[in-house]
Amino acid sequence: MYRLWRRRRGPLPPPPPDDPEDPWLPPPLGGGGGVCTTCEPGDDPYENDGDELCALGEIAYGNGGCIGEAEPEPCEGNPVKNPRIAEQNNIGINGGRWGDTRSEGEQFHSGLDLKNDVGNPWFSPVDGNIDAVAVSESRDLGYYVTIRFQKNGVYYTMQFGHLQNDSWPPNGSTISAGDVIGIQGVSGNLDRAIRQGATNDVHSHIIVRKRTGTGWNTKHDYGDPLNPEQFIKTKFDANGSPVAETDC
Amino acid sequence: MEVPSQKQTANLTKSDKMKDFKRYFVIALAGLFLFPISTSAQTLPLTSQPRGNNIISCSAYEAITYNGHTIDQINATEGNNNSVQSLWGTYSSVDEDENVWEKVFIYFNNAVVFNTERSRLTVIEIKDNQWVIKVLGKEIRVGNSFSELQQKFGSDLKIIYKPDINPNYAVSFNCSGNDFNGLLIDLSTETNKVVEIAYFKNP
């Protein structure tokens, strides 16, 4: 009967979106994606040197998950390949940039909004370690991960918001540039902003701060948010378009 | 008393079966017609309402009250514990996540959230019917049905539905040109009733 139906009707229709076998669905978080269930923390996702438990073509993330290599490897210094600024529907691309870019310059935007698709990974643009992770969903920034890194002898933090829950490496772990540090979600206020139409672009809000104190407390030992564009490889011109020679 | 013969019993059973079949056939036929009608009635807002934000004047938008207070009044507290309590009384708890400069005041099932770096309100989440908002002087609370909202704001009330982002549909009020914050009133697609009211700062 099934064969007859196929012969008469042609190929089967695509599976429904909630079909767990649907290859386009992001894998479940916290392990279990693809054929593997655990990965060694700190595994280089691009080397298959025998100690990885993720299948070839998959990359490790979080505390033991594997995800299909949906995004090609970004060049060193970028958190995603060919980063693009997320647009605000009212004011365009500048609304996704750091600074007094909202409400006709009257409202400060503390970070850089870079686009990514839901379920796709974010990569560390720097060597460093995981400084903080969300223990619960921030109502504004959503699920987040914070990296601590050094540049010219000065410590900074780089924070990625609107991620999926539990998609980051263990808190305190050492990471290298190119390691997966989280998976894009719509957590926090991003869900509401997209539904209301403030923006159509799924993105991570990226905040960079310089260590100014003697301790390591984010609130007390780090300064005001800096422009994250200084800390990624791709540069953007005045219109928010990537400068060709830096885009990779 | 006359006892029916075996043949008569068989005939009666056959006749009963025919009657039963007809009865079930009529019920099934009615079901075929009535099911789509009841389904479409339940999903009426999703199929019939215009889409988008409900734009009101900016003065009306700024006059929206959240359990009795405007956004300006709430912002004026700068997230100070005593000042927040002066608006809504003693909170159930207050939590702070220093990693994201966020302070959350919990009032039972409702939350009022401030960014402590800017001392600005970022979120109000209302999830029970004890807290009420007023838009254009009309009350909205959790549990209101979509038809009640239509009675208050007009039958052409616009809705937002983006199931790839969130399974609920929503009614949004905003003022023209405002890109800084918003108000979303979430309704369940199953009950067509308000399940959450949220003020949010555009992230």
C-alpha cells in the first residue's frame, strides 16, 4: 500500500517540523546530538585526533554535546564566519552597533549585535577561559557566556547573550580561539523584540569590558562596555558593511 | 407473553443494526461538518485578525500603567529597593546577577527587572491576574479572553504570531517611531486567553 501510494503520489513530503528525525532540527542540548553522547571538554572541534567522541564532521560544544558542522570555521579573531551586524527595523544597521545608536542617538546600546541562525554555534575569537555562565536566564540578555582574555597585558571580558541554555563549555575551563562557546537561541528579550518587529535578525548581543580593578568581579572590577568591533577581525565601514579585506 | 421465534429475533437484530448504522452515520457526518467549524472558531484570531502592532499616540503609550505606575515612575526608582517597595509594597524576593548587572524584584508570579549599570527598567513580566495594566484607560489582566480585548479596543485589534519564535500569539501596543521598548500581551492559541503581559526594553 505504501509503495503504491509512493508510486501514485511521487516522493514523500518533507517530515513535519517536530519530527525528531528531521535533520534540519538543531540537536538536543546537553549531549545527545548526532551519533555521540559525550565529548571531551577542550577537544579541538576541527581535529579528529582520535580522542574526540563526536563523529567526523561534527563539533563539540557545551558539556558534551555534538552538533553538525552547520557553520564553516571562522577565521581566527572572528566569532562566526563572515560576521554581519543585525539590523533594527526602525533605524537600520546602525541600531545593531555599540554606542548611542538607539532612539535617534538618545539611548545607549551596550554591545554589538551580530547575526547568526538559531542552532548555529558561536566560536571564541580569542584564547582565554570561561569567566561566567548563566545559572538562570537573564530576563534581558537571556542565556549568556562570558570569556576572559588578555590583550597587550590587559584583561578583558567578552560576553555573548541570547544563547540556548547550557550550550557553553564548563565555567572556568580554558578555551582556544575557534572553540565553540555557545549555540544561538532567542533567549531573554530577543524573543519579544523579534515578535514585536523591532528586529527580524536573530543575533547575539556581544559586550566587551576592560578590567580596571584588582579583583575579578564583573560588576566591581570591570569598566564600562567598550566597542566590540575593536576586538574582532572583520571591520565595518560607516554604513555597517564589512570591509572586504578584513571579511572572512 | 408471546416469545419471539429465533427468526424474528434475528430480524429484529438486523433491523437494530441498520438503525444503529444510520445513527452513527448521521453522527459521523455531522462531526465532519462541525469539527472544522469548532476548530476555526478556536483559531479565529489567528485566521481573521489583521497582523502587526497596535499603534497608539506616544502620550497614550507613555501613560500605560503597570499595576498603577507608568514606566517613567518605575524608572524613577532606579531599582532602589525602598523606592520599588514604595510603588508595589513588599516584594517576595530580590535577586541580583552581577555578571549581567541585573536585579530582579519578584512579586509572587510577577517580576520587575532593572539593569543596575544604567539604573533602567528592562523587563516587567506579569503572569498572574493580581497585577493589571491600563492601556488607554482600559484594564488588561492575565486571564482576559481575546474577545474581551476586542470589546475594549475594537474588533480590528491587530495580533502578532511568529510560531517559529514563540508558540503564543500576542497583542502589542506601541507608539510610532519607538524602537527602545515594547509591550507584548501573550495569548495562548489553545484558550485564546492572556497568559503573560510583558514590558521589555529592546535588547
